Amino acid sequence: MRLRASDHETTVTARGTRGPAVLLVHSLGVDRRMWDPVLDRLARGRRVFAYDVRGHGSAAGAPLPFTMAAAGADLVAVLDALELDTAHVAGLSLGGAIAQTAAVAAPQRFASLTLMAAPDRPVPEAFEQRARLAETDGMTALVAPTLDRWFTPEALEADTEGVRYARECVASFDPAIWASIWRGYGGLDVYERLRDFPAPVLALAGDADASIPVEGMAAIAGRIGGGAKFEVVAGAPHLQTLERPDEVADALDRFLPAEIDIP
């Protein structure tokens, strides 16, 4: 479905007809299809929604510059458009940073928060370097190093469906939008600001993540109020859903409530 998110339109994929609402927020450089491998599992007893973040996919035409504040406001606007007072929100990487930004601004809209390979503070030098490389050399120069951060060597060698999808997304990205997103990502401002967050939190780390190691995600979980439940997805790289979908779905299924059929 198409809906309004703040100052632009986006597209939402929906699965499930009953149960608690779950909103999924994807990583930088891809789009809502990143969640496709886990949607059907999560939709058993839940209503699951995945939307395109501003600057990505069907929301590529959103106004620039990209800012974390605007992306966080978009998440709340999507909840409003879906007529959801609250939802269980899960975000991966940039999606997790956006979810944290929205959680700081509007904690009452969260039934729970799941952070998957998601930072709570930026690395400005690295983010600026990725922005400049897109502007000077174009997206072709970014495809290989980006996929190296996102996938295991085994997946890259096998050229899996997930790798092919991610490669297509990055190669077709507008360099100016890519640069604006990375610079906006550098404005992430949630460090130690979720210590009073009232809802349950799950932090998922991949033990093959080249971007955010297990120790880094464990530290992030420890900075959240009350402590987050922490799990490690065996064999998972940065883009967990595209290489270890069953294991990710298992972890989310254990954490997220669902409406159970009663015989």
C-alpha cells in the first residue's frame, strides 16, 4: 500500500490479518524487500508491516537532506497512517538507528524495540568517506566494499539471491542521495538516551558481522534502561535477514508476542 510519511509518500508491505502489530525498518542501501525472507514467519499471529525508508526504494524522492530526526518522525508518521497507537518495532543497522531515534522522541508508541546490528553512535569519519566516494567515483566503486561489509565470504562466493538483490540495490542508488543519507546518519544522537526506555528490548548480534561485532552489540544492549535481552545469531553477517533468515525469524518469534489459535 502507498501512504504518507511526513513530507513524502512511501510503500508498505503488509502480512497477517490479526494479532500484535510489528513494524520493520530496513538497512541503508536496500529497501523493504530486505525483510521478505522473514515476513511469512513473523505474520503467524501478527500483523507485520515493512516500509521504504526515505531516500530508498519507492521513497527515493523524499526531500533532501536526509536527517535522523526526519527519519525518526517518518516512523511515527507511518504508525499514524496505519492507525497504530503502538507497535513492536524492529530495525536493522540504519533501521535500528532510526528506531532508536523515534524511541527517544516518542517512547509511548513502542510496544517493544528490537535492534539488529544497529549502532547507537555514528562513526563520522567512515560515514563521510562513504559519502565522498559516491560523489567522486560513483556507485560502482562502492559495490564491492559494501557487500564485503554486509555478507560472509561464503555467501559472496556463492552469489546468493540475497547478495544479488543487495548488489542491484547499491549499484542503482543515486550517488547524491547515498551521500546525503550517510551524512545524515552521522547525526545519530541516541547514545545513553534510552536508559529510561519503558518497553522490552531485544538486541540481535551476528557473530560474522564485519560492521558491528558481537561485543559492540552487547555494549549497546547494556546501555539501554533495564538492560536489553541479548542474543547472537550464529553465522549471521551484517544483513542478517538475507543470509540467516530462519535463525533471525526464530529469534524474533521467541521475543515478539503473537495471537495464538485456540482449538
